[in-house]
Amino acid sequence: MEEKELYERALKKWGIEAQVSMAIEEMAELTVELCHSLRQNKFVAPTKVLEELADVQIMVEQLTLIFSSEIFDGQARKEEFEVYRRQKLQKLKMYLD
């Protein structure tokens, strides 16, 4: 089963609000684990960080589906999202050059 199909099924089962709330929760859990990692001076990714990072990536992919498609507001916003994404990447490149 394709990931997009899984995300669409999750949205259908639990709804947009629940998935946005879950994304916030997962990001908070990653934040906590990153803080613990820094406090312990572990500059390699401990297992818990990797686990939370996987959760956040899945939720970010769902958020991208929600906010850049017709699901959220009835209008496709993928192009707008890609414009912002390219601008942010260009800005990062500029800072690095």
C-alpha cells in the first residue's frame, strides 16, 4: 500500500483535527528527546531520537497532504507549497555560500 493511501485512510478514520493534534504531540516528543540527547552530550542519534524522528516525518507528510491539497480548504495548494519550499532551500543555499 502506498504511503499517500495510508495517510488518506488515517485522515478518513480520525479526521484532520486529530491528525494535526497528533503531529503537534509527535513534534513535542521529538523536541524532548533532542533536548535529552543534547543534555547527555550524545551527538549521535540515540534510538529514541530516531524513533521520534520517524514519527514526526510521517506526521509532516500527513500535514503536507492536508494543507497542500483539496482535503483542507477545497483548493489544491501544492504549487504554493513548492514555491515556499524552493525559496527556503534557496535561502539556505545562500547562507551556506
